Amino acid sequence: MDSIDNRQVSVVLTEVATAKVNAIIEQEEYDDIAGLRISITGKNATEFEYGLGLEVDIRPDDMVVEADGFNVLIDPKSFENLAGSTLDYVEDLNASGFRVDNPNQPAWEDPKAQEIQELIDTQINPSVASHGGYIQLLDVQDNTIYVHMGGGCQGCGMAQATLKQGIESTIKDNFPEIQHVIDTTDHAAGTNPYYQADQHTH
């Protein structure tokens, strides 16, 4: 595999985050953990969304950053947008958890996708927020866009109707060339599997 210069990513963990990860590793029943995976799982117009988890295997194309007591694993799609990031662990009365301080701002390479993202953030999400939900743009392909419904929208019996009646009409009114709005969320299961473009048939 091609070697990747760690300086391109330079993901840093604070002492508190490092101690927390090591404590979690010690609590696990197995001791063959390869490292902590940090990945970018999504984005909106202003920030990335992240996934964190322990893994037992290092993938051949992983970016590996050494931390105190464990490795940090980053997939190739995520590492460019994680350059200069700091992983911290914050504890307070409202919410405790890991926080990624990332200097990079997300942006769609496709101008149309960026415009649709701004529409979702400024018009659609403020509306569905009253129901505790949010809409995330995943991809734009020709005349079709793929979205993920999360929060209160997830598992909601009215979610599909809301999508068809409100979200889809709003997007089509502003972007007449868009003919299909595909919701990739499995509402019945309450999970959110992302679509696979080469497997999507309906």
C-alpha cells in the first residue's frame, strides 16, 4: 500500500480523551483491539458529523496515527478532512462525550449540491426541528437526491408522508430539475442504513 505521511493528518488527542479511550479499552473483554477509529460519517452546511469506535482490525488502506497506548485509525475518505483536528472528551451536566475540534469546513464540490444543502439548512430543517428531527443531504446524482432523516423523524409513522408532501415539494419548487427525492432511512426498523449507489434499484 502507499504510505501516507502522518503530518498530513496530524490528529491530536487531548490528555483527557487519551485517558478516556484507554479506560474504555481496559473495560473491554478482549485485549486485541487494533485501535480507535475516527471517521467522518456525514456533513451539513457548517460542520462534519463523526463516528468513533474501537476496532480489532487495521484495514490495508488505513491511516494510522500513534497515540499514548493505542493507535488511531482513519479511513482514506476521512483523513483529508480531519487534518489538524483535536479529539477531546468533555464532561458537564448537560452532555458528556467525545468532541472533535476540526478547523476544516465541509463543502460540496457540486455547486447544485451546495445550494440544495443551504435550502435544507435554512428552510427544511428549521421546520422539521419542531418535531425533533433533521434532514441530512447525502448525495446528488443527476435528477435524484438522497437524504437521511434523523432525530424525531426516525421511526416516525408520518415520516414518509412528511417527506413526500413537504420536503420533496420544497426541493422541487426550488430545483425543478430534481425529479426524485430518495429517503435512505429505514423508518420501520428505526435504523439509518446509507444507500449503496451501485445496489440502488428502486
